[in-house]
Amino acid sequence: MWGPTTPELVQALPPGQKIIDRDSVNAWHDDRVRHAIEATGRQKLIFAGVSLEVCAALPAISATGAGYDAYVTLDASGTFSQAKREAGLLRMRQAGVIVSDYATLMVEALADNAAPGSGALYTALDMPFTVLVGQISAACQA
């Protein structure tokens, strides 16, 4: 169950990226994880997990309690049941965690549609910006 990182994820990471293998339930409670996050100097953190209500929610709640802006990607996290999902969402909202979808968070991080990587980002998200603009234009002409 706590085996090595899946090969597909390893391939998606930059070469030489350090992987922290852990067995703690809440990643924030692992000093190596927390120190690695702190070392980035970033205050806005994005979490996802195998289970929304545990793997994503618990470290996001802990990070929020430590003063970080924690975001959880709802559609990039699984769940074991609808009830568990709803309970996890409620706990996160009560703790001040920001819940969103992965595409919105990536576009928010992009911040500028004129940025050099914007076309590639929208393509990777399967959200061609020109299609969106075309839909808006058609709606305005109707």
C-alpha cells in the first residue's frame, strides 16, 4: 500500500526531483515534507490526494492553521463515498481551506493570458482559450 511512487508520476516530475516516501496519514506531520514546503518560501499551497477527506484535507487544514493559504483541488482528489466527501468539504471550509478545481487553480497561477506558456497551459487543460472566446462571442451575437 505504501509502495514506491507510481512510474507515471515520477516521469512527470522534473529530473532529479526529490521524492519523500512517507507513511504518516497527514503529510504536514512529516517533518521532511513540512520543511521542504517551508524551504520554498511560498505561502500559497495547492493540495490533492488519493482521498479528498484525508490525503488532501488533513495537510491543507494543518497548513492553514500554520498560516498558509491552502487550496485543495476537488477534482484531482478521490473519495471513498459521497458522505466522506461532504464531511471533508465541510471540515475544510470550516478551517478556511480554499476548495477549487484543478483547471481554475492552474489558470489562476498563470495570471496572464498573454504569458508565453498560456497557450500550452490551456491546451494541456483541454481548454483552448480561442474556443472559449468563440463561445462567448457567439452567445453575445445570439
